[in-house]
Amino acid sequence: QVQLVESGGGLVQPGGSLRLSCAASRNIFNIYTMGWYRQAPGKQRELVATVTSGGRTNYADSVKGRFTISRDNAKTTVYLQMNSLKPEDTAGYYCNALRGSSVRYTWGQGTQVTVSS
């Protein structure tokens, strides 16, 4: 089983930036498509960004142009650069490897992002 550890969240004002990191216990990034997900209180978890093993990226419309996903295979880490943050971006953020419409691994503890003035 692969362990996923997310970090980098925090409290930021609207318009600010954060960079999230997701470290894996072994290198899976050159094999699987990785995704960042978020879940706000009372809402379902949603997929916001993906990066394939070949480096192709895709974004939810709600974050397109503001968020950038990337990965460092050597460091077994995937990142989510979040700019121009909005209050509606407030959520717990999680990473995982995609498997069809599901995920491959047990969810990590996530990292909380709060956007508020």
C-alpha cells in the first residue's frame, strides 16, 4: 500500500497563493495519473486537477487559469500551485492516483486550505 501525505495548506486572504505538496511512500508518479481533490464541508469530494505520467494536465473549470499541478518524479512529490485564491476554494485538499472514476489508494489526512479575510 502506498502512503500519501499532503502538506502546505493554511489560512490565506482572498487573492493570495499557496503551494500544496503530496509526497508518496514510493514512486508512482511515472506510472499513474495523479489528481488533486478537494472537499468542502457538506459537499462531495471533487477532482480539481490531474497530471498524467506523460505530464499532460487537466483542470476543473472552477480552478482553470488559477491552479497549476506539477510533479517531481525524483522527489516522488506532486504539487498544486494555487493563485488568486477565492473563499470558495476553502476545503480540505487531498491527492491520489486515479483509477477510472475512482482512486487507487487510501486517502491521506489531507491539508486544509482556508481563504478568508
